[in-house]
Amino acid sequence: MALLAHQLRTPLSTINALAQGLIRRADRLSPIDVQTRAEKIWRASLRLDELVETILSYTRASASASASASAGGIVLNPSEFNPLELIKRVCREQGGQEPDRPIHLDIRDLPEVIIGDQVLLEQALVIVVSNAMKYSRPDQQIDVTARGEDSMVRITVKDRGIGISERDLPFILQPFFRGRNAKKLPGTGLGLSLAWYILKLHGGNLEVDSREKRGTKVSLIVPETNTTGLSYSI
């Protein structure tokens, strides 16, 4: 709880300080100054929203692992959707937060339609893409590839960032675990474990391959069809 409180307090402090500065110096700020400060407030609010959503989703996942669905756990709501549109939407929206960030898409041989919980799968992909952005410099390219293979869809997100050490890699999907080289960066250590859980509920998997100082490659593997969901502990 102390870790979560600290992570929430950081964007809140940013919003508070910038808003007070706008109030005190409104008559002396140029339109460019106002725009710059407003953009920083906006980005801090996005970070806060991301943290809250991750914590809430993790709480629901934990509940579903220990109690029935009626107790508030995650329940799949499967429907037909186009995976290409989902991938493009996530990359467009995440890329909009860092307009100068190069994101390269390589998408081929995807089925027109798959069946799964579109909202949860989008959340899992957002977690992976946002991590790739967080743990690499703004000028470093992120590669997103997607392929259909053996009735599965594999979406791979590769960055060129700080990477994960060999000794930390076996634990990276555990809730609240953070690599030694990432502790000074914002984060809760819940994102990848939540994404893994979402993929497991769909009968898929999450694979992480990384080398410290060389970057990380995360693959989301999901069946083309899943209508019932599976039970996994988080």
C-alpha cells in the first residue's frame, strides 16, 4: 500500500504544483506557457488514470482468482472484433502521448475477425506498449509486429530500452516485482502480471525476452477464438 500511495502521489503532486502556478501567474503567462503547463497537467492526469485503472483491474483479477465471478472478479465478455483495428488504435493512442516517438508497425496474415474480450485484450496491449515507451528513451523506436499462426495471434512489442537483467527476468511477471534498474522510474509492478493474467484467461500466454541495456521483447499470444475463459491465480 505504501508503494501504491507513493506512485499515486507523484502525478498528483505534479498536477497540484502546475495548477497552483497557473492560478498565481495567470496574468503574466503567455499562451505558449499556458499550453505547456496544461500539457504537463494532461500527461500527469493520464499517468494517474493509468495507475488507478491498473490497481482496480488487479484487484478484480485477484478477486476472481479467489472467489466466484459474482464477487467482482474479471469475467470475459467475448465478442467478434478485428485485431488489426485494435492494434492500430492502441499504437495511435499511445503514440499520441509521445508524438516524436517512432513506432513501427509490421502486421501481416492476421484473421479478419477473432473472438475474445476486446476491452481486456486492449488493456493488455496498452500495458505492454506503455511499458516499452516508459523504459526506453523518447527517441528510441518501438517495433510492433503481429502475425496469425496456427489459430493463434501473436503480437510482439520490442523496445531498445533499459532491458531486464538475467537474474530479474524469472520474476518479472510476479505482482509488485520491479527490476533493480527500474526502481527509480514510475510504476507499480502490476502491469505485466495483469497482462499475463488476461492472456491466460483467454487460453493464451505472455512471453518476455530481454537483455539488460539492450531492450525487451514482449509477445502477447491469444487464440483466434475464446468464448468461455479459463481460471488462473494471479
